[in-house]
Amino acid sequence: MDLFHDSPLLTGVRQMLGGFAQHQIRPIAIQHDQEESMPWELMRTAQKLGLSQTAVLDGRKKLTGVAEDPDPTKPKSQGRLAVIGSEELAFGCAGICLALGGSGLAASPVARMGTEEQKAEFKRLLAGDDEKGHIKVAAMALSEPATGSDISGLTTTATRDGEHWIIRGSKQWITNGQSAAVYVVWAQTEPAAGRAGVRGFLVARGTPGLVPGRKETKLGIRASETAQVHFEDVRVHKDMMLGSPAVPGEASGGLADTKKMLDSTRPVVAAQGVGIARAAYEFLLDRVRGGSLHGTPMASHQHIMFELADMQMEITAARLLTHRAAWLADHHQENVAEASMAKAYAAKVAQAVTTRAMVLLGEEALAPGHPVDKWYRDAKIYDIFEGTGQIQRRILSRQLTGMNPT
Amino acid sequence: MDFALDDDQQMIVDTIRRFADRDLRGWAADADRAGAPPDRLAHVAGELGFFTDAVPADAGGQLEAAYSHATRALRGFELGRGCPGLAALLETNVEPALAVGRWGSPAAKASLFASLTAGGLAALAHDSRGTLSVDADGAGGARLTGPLGPLPALAIASHVLLAKDGVLYLLDLAGVARIAVAPSSWRAARWATAELTAHAVAADHVVSRDPAAVAEVLAWARASLAARAAGVATAAMEHAERYAAERVQFGQPIGRFESLIRLRDDALTGAAAARLMALHAAWALDTHHPSAHDAASRARVLAGDVVTRATIDAVQIFGGYGFVNDYPVEKLMRDARPFEALHGDERLGRVLAQKAVI
């Protein structure tokens, strides 16, 4: 199993996005963290590299110039491209990485479950600039104030009214929640059906009753916007329900598909954790090379070098787990456990490496705007969003025995 | 061996706990956002005896007998439970006042105590990375050049007690430009940096040239930091426990999930151990026990680990709500950092010190 080198495409993407991260993202990362602002100009620049807000729908062609082999039995490279690219972008800044890719969270279910008409509508709604002159972004509205890890407990409802659905409820922790031009909102259509009744809907900005809420002040990933969104009797045409039953043979579009989609995004999120850890590790390594401590080379101290050696081991292990999960997906093999392992371990490594880097740097890292302080704050979310560390271990436990431990 | 508090200690703990629960916790979020303490802090805390408790009574302060580090550790734990950023301001005068009171010249005492008794603040700095350079002035004093900070209280301090290469200097900051900065930790603590350029320290402001005095001062600070860190860890889990009892996921309060019980229990075990080590170190300092400096250093190592782990895990228990500033644990995770970072990497210091004698 060659995880990394079976395609020069992967090396090329790593080099291209690595350079983008180093030269375009890093110089503005601290500013956007301190201002809690989206990097709108960079997002526009990134589109020229193929990092469009609809990249998930466009497939790999926009990024690489090469289309996937249409033969569904042949291995794909989408999964590995995504993890390689995400590590590089998060190495630059996790918040900016999420700003660049936040629309992908919404595009994923559209790509997976949407009809061709829905995909076209999604892309139409994201075309051009918004009223502030920014490129348009999309939001995936799944989590709710009372529903974080337990997504089966959604209370947002969609009630049929003739040719329309009426959506009512509030969403929490929504990436691009204030600025989105289109929302993919998840609501319960048949309470008696439980999870099977949860469906996704495309809702355009400006639809009466759609009220973007308060923007959150966060510990980290502050270049990515997070906000509440309220749906106050929002009327949506029935054709905007993802995976409409009117399309025979299409995916159901229900919560089960959403969970499969989360399985596919976990390696990508894990790769971002690897990118943060690598950023802190390389910062330290750079400091140690040529640095001195009370007149002796820093590199001569086991206290420092063994920490770096541990970091190198942990980052490498996290990256291998991440690439394995992506490789399995690219080769049409189930990767539920592998994706959870990668997500949980990469989150742990990101937190551990950034924490130890803070300690080794001492007072220096307390300075405002210090990158390691930022990476330390950014890392925490990787153990929380897209399924907490506890949820990943719950998935793994269920795989081991079939039971859900409590 | 008696672990019970005497009546005076219990009264202090009860009083400071009320102050921490009612005032410090009430002020913490706004002070964090504002990057400054509330105006009322000086008045309320002053009435409770902060700021001048280490200034001798004959100089206008409140210290009439030997200073009790044990009492300070007890109070520090409670302050940490309240707000670590505000606590840093409340504790900042202790090391400078005690050091100058014990080893300082009459001129140093006059300068520092006049300021502190008039409501001024002083800060402790430790040049652990050797970024400051010292030139002798030929008259027993020195000229200091290089960066100072970032340090809590430096933005408004009248003096800094600087520990450097076995010497304690009292810096009068009149005329020294400070750049106020807002780190992500202890944001209310009026941090600043300063660039010293041949800053003159007169001979009578060189507080001590005895490395043992420097070690003693840093041990006071370490014991105090350890006690406050234990308080922060405890507070984080107090918040998490309340939240976990109310938050329902998968049909039950998340506080019933065994993995979260373990996070909380391990953190509280660590916090209890860190508190005891801080109190032991303080007792050793009060009794001039030979192990005092080592005990304070070890207490800080443990407390630093504990407060980091506990605050990260408290955010984890809160989940998405922990990552936003609606609840206090987001701030506490940021506030955990200085406990390990201030005055340098404690573990590294221990390793180098032991390596030197082997």
C-alpha cells in the first residue's frame, strides 16, 4: 500500500498548497486571529488556485486540472488530495483553512445526496459577490443549542405545507453562519420516524424568516466565522429537500447519509490537526537549530531534543492514520474505524504538541500575537467539532463489540 | 502532622472565597473583554488587605510579624478559583515588598513602600532567558539594557523587582516607557513590555547579590503560582461539573458518561495534589525548611501540568459551548498558560540545576 507516492499529483498539490500556506496564509494569520475576521481577499485569491467554494462539487479537476477516472471501480485520489491539501492549509492557519473550506461542509451533502437540479441551484446561489463585495460562501446548519454530539436529537422541524416545507428552529456553531449565501439546513420531517425523518434543505439567504444570529467569540480558529442561525417559519419549496424521493434510485438524503458524509470528512479534519501540530513542531525546531541555552547549543539538550523527537513520532503516526483512512476511501473500502482513529489521534497530537511547545518556549509564547499561542488555541476545536474525541471512541467501541458504552 | 486550618486561616479562606465567588467571578468576563480590571477592584481588594499585606507596618503597610506563605497559598487557591488575571494583580506586590523589606536598603524601602502604600503596584521579573545585559556603573550599581516582559502589572507598576544571574535589582520605572500589550492569558492583568536602555539602578537599589536570596524570592513566587493554579484547575472542574449535570445528550446528563467522570475526577485529584504541594511548599518556606525551594519548584511543575490538563478537559466537557466565550472555561484554558510559562520552563530549570551538580 503506497499511501503517498503513487501519483505525482499528490506531491504537486502538497507543494502548491504548502507554498500558498507559507507565503499567502502565514503573513495574515495573526491579524485575522486578533481581529476575528474572515480573510475575504485571500479567499478570492484562493479561487484562482482552484480552492473555490464549490470545489467539492467540482471534483478534483479545478484544483489539479485532471478529472477523476469515471470508472467507479478504479481508485480515486479525492480523499488523499483533500488530506494533503488540508494539512498544508492548516499548517498555514487552521482558521483560514476553515474559512477557505467552510463552504465545503455544505457542499458535501449536496454533492452526495443532491439532485442535478439541486447541485445547479447550489452553484447558482454561490455565483458572484454578495452585497458587501465578498465572494459568496455556504453554511452547513446541523448542530443545535441542545444538540451537539447527539445529532439524532435535532429539534428543528420541517412541516409540509402543499408544495413547500416550513422550517422552524435554531442552529448553533454554524460555520459561515452570518455570511452565507446559501444554507444546507437539517430538520426533522417526521418526528415518529426518528433519525430517518431528518432531511436536508437548501435555503437561500434572504428567504423570509431566515435570521443569521450572533457571531461567536471563540478560543481559536478565529478567522473562520461561527454563528447562530434562526429559522422562523422559513418556507422552502419541496424541490429543495436534498435527495428528493422524486428521483428514483438516488440516495435517501436522510441522517444516515449525513453520518456517512461525516465519516468522509473526518480524515480531512484529522489532517488539519496534523497541520497545526506540524506548525508548532517546525517553529520549535527552527528555534532550536542554531539556538543556545546558557551558552550551550539548544540541540545538545535531551530535555529539548527528546521532546522534539516525541513530537516527530506523534505527528508522523497521526499523518499515517489520516492517510490510511483517506486511502481506504479512495479505494472504495469502508473506513469508519480508521477515520475515527485518525480524527481522535490527530486531535490529541495537535493539543499535546502545541501545549508542550508553549511550555518549552516559556514567557516568549505569552507575547500577544505569538503563533504558538494561536496554534495552542486553534488545536482544541479538533477534539470537539466533527465529532468529539468521545464520539470517535464511541464509534470505535461500537465497532469492537456492537455496544454503545456509557 | 495537622492538616486542619486554625481559626484565623479558616476565616481568611472563608472571606476570600466569598470575595472570589461573588466579586472576582462576577467581574472576570468583563475584565477579560476589557483587558483591564474593574475600577472597584482596588477599593474592594484594598479593604480585604491586598496590596500592602507584605509591606511592614512601620512603613505604612500591614505586616506586623513574619509573613505567612501558608496563608498566602490558602488565599491564592481561592483567588485562582475566582479569576487568575485579577489574582495576578492582587498578588503582584508580595515578592517585591517582602524582598525589599528583608534585604533592601533604607532608600529602596523608602522608594518602594511609599509607592505601594499610596496604591502603587510592583512586579516581579525573572530574566530566565538572559535577554537583559548588565553593565556595572563603577559605584556598586548597574545599568540594564534589553527587553523587559511581557509581564503582568508592568503597564501600571511603579517598580520592578528583577531577578537576574543571582542578583535582585529594584527598578524604579519612573520615566520608563511601557507598551501595554494584551496577551490571550490573564488579559485583565495590565501586561506590558518595556525596552530598557542603560537603565540605571543605583547601588542602594541593588537589593541583594546573594543567589540564595534570588532563589528564595523565586520560591515564594512558585508556591504562590502553584496555589493559584490549583484553584484555577478546581474552578474549571466546578464549572464543568455543573454543566455536565444539566447537559443531556443521548438521553442522559453527560455527567453520567464514564469517560467524562474520569476527566473530572482525574483533574480534581490533580488539583487536590497540587494544592497540597503548594501548601507544603509554603509551610516549608515559613519554617525555613531546607527543602523549601525544591518543594516550591516541584509544586509549580505539578500545578502547571494539572491546570493545563484540567482547563483543556473542562473545555472538552463543555464541548462546543466550551470553545466560545459564553461560559468561563474558554477563558480559563487561556488563563492556564502563564502558570507554566512565567519565570521560565520550570522543568528545564530543574534539569539544568541537577545536571550542574552531578
